[in-house]
Amino acid sequence: MNDTPDSDAPRLVSRRAVAKTAAWAAPAIALAAASPAHAASPAKDPAGVIGIDKSTYTLEPAGAYVGRITGTITPAAGGDVPANLVLTATVEDAAYFEVLAQPVLSDDRRTFEIIVHGLPTGARTGRVTISAANHANWVPAEAALEKDFPTTPPPVGTPTLVYDQFLFESPRGGTTTLTGKILVPEGTQLPEGDIALAAYSAIEGWEVVGGVTLVGNTFSFDVKQTQLVRHFGYFTIVWLAPNLGAEVKVPFARAYTWDGVN
């Protein structure tokens, strides 16, 4: 990308931004449809079962192939979840998939969340396994991972919204700034007119604080965990500017937050 202004290059947007925000809202694109928890082959006389809420998780390009996986922790009848239970997530093909955040247990230790990432190239499918690192008699769980590669590229000259990180740590009770950039094709500049960016929280208990700030091609906005509902949140930023024409759709971008609790 050429960062040097060029008066002869076609322009894509002005430097002035119209900031719009929303608190919790449903995500524009969800992961795969919900299905019963999925566990691996049962162990003999298991002390409990680890389950994953979906059999397949689709990692989308708008989320930079990053996704949140959730699951359950169910002790055997009459048993309980060990106070020292540690869950570990591993991926089948570490060359094309990675775990960004190891399983974080809920406060009641009956559910967990993890964040995974698929590289935008290479193998399309993979698998993730969740096991009890220090309790071998718990039945592990596994799910399929699938990268949803785009079938058609965006129109020539379309800007792209990109966060600076896949996962931002946002300690409980504090405010964290999420940052990113508007990338434009080489040889072009931001278009004339207002740039209207809107940020949304897709997880209840996490909210956008204030508005979106745009300086040059860099955007930022503050977020905060307002309820102890989920350890991970995720935020969508979208382009609302009409100056590209109704036929040009700028893909939205997502980034995840984590309250730092293990």
C-alpha cells in the first residue's frame, strides 16, 4: 500500500469522520448453527465430560478468521468440577490454525470459552480438542474448524477495515482502546466526503464507550466490560459512508476482547 498522498490517484474518502456507536447488538454474521455439545469418545468410568457447543465453527474473513468457541463442563452424577481443573486446547494442524487464548472457565466452572485463529492461507479445515490437562479421566471434546474463504474478491478500489490485533486484553473494571486501520488499494487514497464508521458490541456485558475516532486512516474506540457475563467479548466495526456508492460494500471487521481472567 502506498501511504504517500498522490493528487493524480483516485480518491476513496475524506479525513473527516462521522462517529457512530451502539452498545450491545446482535452480530451481523453468526457462527455455525447451534447443536448439542460434542465430546470425544467416552473414557472408562469418566469423572466428567467436556462438551463443545457446536460440531463445526466457521471462521470468517470479516473476523480475520478468528472465532470464539464455547463449551460445557459436566461432572459425573454425584460428582463436582475439581477446583484445580485446567482445560487445554490444541489444534490438529498448528501450521494453519492456532489457539489465541486457552480455555477460560466461567465463575461457576460449568462453561468455558476459547479464541482460535485460522491463517488466511493453507488448509481450509482443521480440528480443535479440549482436554483436562491435569485430570485424564475427564472425557475430552472436539469440534471441526472451517475457514470460509471468500468466493469473489471485493470490487477494485474497495477499502478494507483491519484491527491492529486479533485479541485485545481489557482488564475487569477498566477501559481499553481498540485500534485499527482503513487500508486502501495501492495507488489510491481515502475517498472524498465523510467517513462514517460505527462500532458495535456483539456480546452482552461488553459495551462501546463514546464514539469512533478517525485520524487519517487510523480508527480507535474505547470498550469496557460492564457485566461479568462473558470473559470474552467481540466488537464489530462497519463502514457507513455512502460516498462509495450503494453497490460497493466494505467488509466489516471484528476483534475480540478478554478480561484477563484465567
